[in-house]
Amino acid sequence: MKGSHSIELQHINVKLLLKDSQGVDLNPLIPVFHSWIQGQVCDELLLDVADYRHVYGGPGVVLIGHEADYSIDNTDNRLGVRYNRKAVLGGGNQERLAQAALAALTACQHLHEDTRLNGKFHFNGQDIEIFVNDRLLAPNNEARREALSAEFQAFSERIFGETEYSLSFGDDPGRLLGVSLRTSQPVSVENLLQNLRSAPTAEDLAKHGPSSAVPDYDWREELKAAHGAD
Amino acid sequence: MKASNTLWKEKLAGQIADNLSREIDAFETDIALRKQGRLDERLFAETRLRRGAYGQRYDNGQRSDGQKVQRLNFPSGELTKGPNTLWDAPGMQRIKIPAGGLNAAQLETMAELAEEYSDGIAHVTTRQDFQLHYVNIDDTPSLMRRLAAASITTREACGNSVRNVTACPYAGVCQDEAFDVTPYSRALSKFLLGHPDCQNFGRKFKPAFSGCSQHACGLSSMHDLGLIAAKRVNAETGREEIGFEMYVGGGLGAVPYQAKLFDSFVPPDELLPLAQAIARVFARHGEKKNRNRARIKFLIQDLGIEKFRELVLEERKILPFDPRCTEYIKEAQAEFAESPLKPSGELPSLVAIEGLNGNSDNFKRWLKFNTRPQKQPGYVTVVVALPLGDITANQLRSLSDIVRRFTKETVRTTVEQNFVIRWVSKSDVRELFTALHAVGLGDPGAGALVDITSCPGTDTCKLGISSSRGLAAELRKRVSEKSFQQDEAVQNLHIKISGCFNSCGQHHVADLGFYGVSRKIAGYAVPHFQVVLGGEWSHNAGSYGLPVVAIPSKSIPQVVTRLTDRYVAGRNPGESFKDFIKRLGKAELKKMLDDLTKPPTTDRSYFSDWGDPREYTLGDMGVGECAGEVVSSVEFGLAAAERELFEAQLAHESGQVEQAGEKAYHAMLHAAKALVEVEYSDVTNDPEEIVSEFRARYFDTQKFFDPFAGGKFANYLFDAHRRAGQAYTSESSRHLMDEAQLFIDAAHSCYNRLGTLVTA
């Protein structure tokens, strides 16, 4: 993880793309998410359900929480189970990546097992997207992507184990820094969970308190370059 | 709370105007003081409101999950950011966009903020603002700094202040306008922002500009201060002059008021000073204690327009000279001048349109509904229709790219919750459509039946009674399927929906308007919408519709179908919907919808709202008192009150204004008596006794109080009782009928709170 040791990744989003997602009706999902609030089934404090089905390529149906949101997200018209970590977490980057992935995978598992959804929401087994939802900590530029490449590779090796995978960054500077991971063959949610089973929960990470690390990305350098200063 | 919050201040140093920077620093300090308990919660609430940081539903820490009221155990515990508003509860951030004007970089900023601080959606409001929801109060200083770096402020977006100055989004390019009002609206916005004379209002103050009197785009007649561009020939010089028709005291809210003409011609140089004088009079004489009567419309009603005008003109005389009053206009004329990026052109031929590979029908509809020729030959404006006013972060970025590609970044938000791209060369329309369509922004039907306006309602607003967005989404879905096969006259109707009586969805000025109310049926609270018909959208919201009947939410689509079908079948040639409704009359309309007023008790879907499977409850608005049992005589009494009010409306319709006023007053007495009888069955029909008993049992005890409007609706009864016996005018009886409707609705709500709600 050369070059990324002090880059703090917070507000990590993990999205698991769904299988056979064309034309999936999200309506049955709404009562399911409401029942999650009733049962407070996740680690986070769950608050409300926001319905954005009417928006093209949008966040779909969102289960709003205090520390994180869960959604069936249709950004870029790729439907997936998305976990959006909002609250700051302690620990290191690998632990925070694992926490977000664990939360997304667990949500995916719940949805797949929920009889009200007739098994229509399940992971395609191959595609995971990761985003860092903070442009100051993680601007989407070449230097940053290069610096974080090893971090994401290390995480990929942990979550995929022996399974081969490919990794590609999105390079639109207006978008969040994001990486797409794709395995060469399908892997089950259970296997991925097993690979991550040593990952800490949000509760564990919260006990550490927020990291005091300051990101090594320095906008001062960027500004100097932009203004031709030395 | 974002990890980067502590870093943005340093990152953006030097990129934010000094005054904005200081204000945000001060707000950040206030946040710290409040957290330490060194700033009173009420003071902090008004402080944050004046920075556009609003409360959201469930911010009192309680939420019905459909089975029980859940306590939301936020990490900051009982720390509050205002009375009954918990610190950690997500809030709404309103962002002012004067005249709706934006550039590409600002669109990109909005996209970033929606993504990083909200849920990925930016919402365009009916006053050309943006709103972001589910925002953490601790993130707001960073959010505000990033906006300020893009020259956008949230200052005075909420609170008792001058709100966003809106203006016709076609100003400067409209074929029918007298002249471009843009620089005047921007100058007024800058002049009044933070002005010392605008810091002591009892309530908010909303200005709006229109370029003409015939269209709706500026909605001047429903604003506290409405300006309509006008021209006249100077009798002495024979030269044409420009100026403004100035209107004051309009407003929707619970009881809508049409603005009154203050001056038929205000020269541009007098615009800002007169606005300042009005602000002074409002601040000095406006109601401060009773916020339900604190809008300027009530002051003007109490004083009369002549006396109000006299006070303002006296104040104008003593205003010290302020060079900014003319400088700001000159500056704005230079700053906001627009020009095209591309040479003018011609629209594509039909042959070219047919080559759009399956999209030609859509393109033709889009051309028809979403484009409009500018007064500058060879250019059109293009409306980007947003479903329910929502746009994603990615769409905002795409829109930003598109406006850079086709224009000199000339885009505005509209009061119909859309965008207008201006200065599009006619030669580019096909390419522009393709670009918009590719990112889901090319929907046709702008300004048509399918382009439904809705406030946030119960989705996020703590005042919401019914799900306005849920209903809007449902109607939109149903209407979209057949919208363009429908009769031309129906295609152009307007549907507007509010989640409660406060009219943020502007239901009063729609052909088909709806506002949320609740009713109790068979012991269950059932979400309803009051049907308001015959409002006028054109002529700057020229007249307001009247409530006809309350219908369960789930039956509203049938209401729309019945009314539009009847209109198509029964209208006279050229007859507008408003005139058709008037001709049909209330009795016929009510008869037509009567069977829809009662939901089938076997269909449980009626007991939940659109898009929300939870058993419906008003509990989320606040915790009501429980008197233990359902009292059927109340329902009977309230039904009698509704009936009496209906008769009042019929009387008004037939010109019997005196009788209308009397009946509206008696309708309120009926409703009040029904509630009094719950506790005191021997109450007589003597109005004095009813009012006295009602006051003692429901007002003084606050049992009748709306969780947010307080005793507002009870005061309608007391005012009507005090004025009983006085003559009614058409306008005063009309207002009384509106107030009576709200009083009866409040009586229903009170009754709901009194009884034990039956839950599934």
C-alpha cells in the first residue's frame, strides 16, 4: 500500500450489482425497508424510507439511517444494493472498507431471503463498486487513484480470496472517486461474508473513535501547481 | 458528520466573499455555543432558519413505524437545535437562487452537495430555490462554504426574513414581456439581503417579478410584494417609459389573498426605496406575537390598502438617500446581461425529425410542450421537466455539460419545479433533445397535465398531513400512460398538490388542486385530500379555487379521471376548465364525487397513504391527547358543519354574499358545538355560549391546538364571532368560507386526537 498509508478513507460506499435487474419492480421493497425500521435490524439507527423511483438513473428506494443509508440504487442505470456510510469511523482503511462491504452484503442477504421479494434481489456474484463520498478526502484525480490502487487491491484480495478479479477506476473528475471490482467467476454472498468474517462491525470501529489521521492529499500543492507557484 | 468538515474552511480561504465568510464563521460559532449549552435553543432555531437550515419530519425524535411510535435514539441524546428539535435529526437545507439564475459551475456544486451531504437528490422548489434533505446540522457550515465559493448564499432562505426574490424564468427572452425584469429582481435581492430594515419582521416576506400581466410565470398576485413590468408614454415628453405595477399583500397559505394594487407605475429608480419603505412599515406595524396573523397581508387587511399606502409613502419621504438603489440596478444590468453561444438557426424539418430512430413522437411532443420561441429570432427556450422537482447529482452534472455545450450557461429554475435553458439556437434543438434524453432529462409534457407540482408533504415536512409526493407520483404515472392521447384541452390542465393547508404546492391556483386533510372513518384515521377546483394559473395566478369536498387519498386518481372526462364530454367550445367548473356549480360537482367520499371499509389500502405502507396516523405531527373513546355525535356535528359550509359556497356562487358569510359563520359554530358536546352535552345553540364553552374547553386548554399552527384556527372562529352581524362583502365572505373550511378540518383533527386511534 505504498503511498496510501496516511490517506484516510471515510464515507465509503459499497454497491453490489444485482442479477437480472432489468425491469425489477422496486415497489415491494418499500414495506420491506419499513419493516427493517420497525425491527431496527441493522447496526445503524434507521429513520425513514425515501422513494425516488420516479427519477431516471437515481437512488431508487433509500432506507435513510443516521450513521448510514441503505438503498436499492439505480445510479447509471445499474441496479444494486448500496451502503452509504455517513458517520465517521475509527480504525484503518481496510477495516472501514470491510465494514461497508459487510453491511452491504448483509443487507443483500436479508433482501434475498425475504419471501416478500420472491428472490428478485440478489447479487450477480461478480460486480462490486466502491466509492469514497468525500471529495476533499478523496478527489478523483490520477494521483489519488494511483495512490489508492494498492489499498483497493489489498481489499479485493481479502474479500475475493483466491478468486481472480479485475479492478478499474472511473476517471471522470466530476464523479466521486470510485473503483469497480469484477471477479472472473461468480462468488456467493455467503463466501464473501466468510472472507470478511474477521472484519469489524461499525460498533467495533466506533469504539476506536474517529481517526486522527489527516489526509496526505494536499490541496495546497494543487493550488500552487494551478497558479504556477513553486 | 463529514470527516472533512474541519478542512473546508482552509481549503476555500480566499474564494469566498468576506461578508459571506464572516456570516458562516459566526454560524459555526453559534453551533459550537449551542452544543455547549451557551446559546438558547429558540435563538439558535431562528439563527439556523435564517441560514436556510430547516427542521424535517420526525425531528422531535418520534416516529410512527406503522405499529407503534418509536423513539429515535440519536447519539447526541437530548441536545436540541430548537424547541422539540433534536440535534442529530436530519434536516432540510434550503438554498436561495435569486430569479432562479444559475451557471454551469453552480449546477456542479449543487450536484456535489446533493451527493455528499444529502441523499443524491436536489429538489427544485415552487419558489425557484433548491432543497437538500436529510442533512446533518454539523455539515451545514461546510455545505454553506462550498455554496458561497460558488457565489450562492443560503442566508434568509427561511425564517422571518425576505425570502428568495423570484422572477419569470423567461425574462429577457419572452415575446410578451414589457421588458426584462432580471436586473431589477437581482438588484432588489441584493439590496434587501441582510438589510437592517428587514431584520425585525413578524413573518416571512416574499417578493416576485413578472414581465407581463397575462402569463403565470412570475405569480406576482400571490406574493407579499409583486412587481409586473409595465410601459407607459410620458404625457409631457411623449417618450416611452418603463416601470412596474406594484402589488402588495398577496399570499397563499391557509387562506389565500390576492395582492392589492399599491401603485400602477413605479419608476425603476423608486423600486428599491419603495420596497425598503414597505419593509419598514411591515416591521413597525406588522403583528409580532400571533404568528398566524403576522404576514403583511393581514396588516394590509387590517389597515386597508389606502392607509397602508399612506404610511409607506410617508416613510419613503424620510428615507435617507442611498446610492445603492440605482447602483445595484446598473451593476445587475451589466452582470446579468445574456447573449447566445451559437448563431441563430431554424428548427429541423419533419424529415429530420422522422430520422430520430423511434424517438420522433417523443421529440415532436417535446418540441410542442418544452420549447418556446424567444423574442430573439432563431432562438428558443427549452424546459427540462423534472419529475416532482427532483434531479440526481449525475443529471445535474450532465445538465451542466449541456448548458456549456449549447449556451453561455444560461439556465434558470422555475416555479413549476423545472429548469429553463435559454438561448438555444433553433438549429441545435434536435441535438439538445438527444443530449437531454440520454440522461433522462428529455421528458415531454412541460407545463402539461403530467407536469404535476407538489410540496414535500409527509415525506419530509413536519407539517404534512397527507402524502402529496406519493399522490403526485401516482397521478404522474397514471397520467403519463395516456397523457398525449387525451383531448388537447385536458393536456394543458394544471395539477398542484399540497400536503396540508399551507399551500406550498400552490393548490389554490391549479385547475385541479389538492391539499392534505385527515378524516376518521370507522375509528380509523384515513388520509384524505381536499379537492380545490377552478383556480387560475395564468394572469400571474389570477384567481383562487374553492374547496369542494374531501376525498380519501386513494380515490383521488378517480377524481381526476371523472373531472377530466366530464370536461372533455361536456365543455362548450373554447370553454376553460375554470369556466366549466363554475358553470357546473358546487352542487353538481359534489354530487359527482359524493360516492368517493367514503372508502370501502373492507379495503385496508385506504388506511395507508400513497407510497407509504404504514398504517396512517397523525401521531407523527405531534402527540395528541387521548379522551378515551370515540364519540359519534361529534361526527354528526362535523358533518352538519360541512353541509352548512357547502350551502355557504352555493350562496356565494349565486351572488348572495351576505347569506354566504352568515352560513360560513354558522358552519364554524356547528363544528365548535360538536366538540363542546363531547364534554358538555347540554350546550345550547346560543352562539355566545358555544363560543364561550369552546374557548374554555378547547382553546384555553390547548386541546384544539394544531401541533404547529397552534390556536390559529380557533382564532378564525373568535374573529368571525366578534364580527357577527356586520355586513359581508364578496371578498370577506369568501375569506370567511376559507377560514371555516380550515376550522372544520382542524375540528376533525382535534376529534382524531381526542379519540383512541384504532391500530391494526
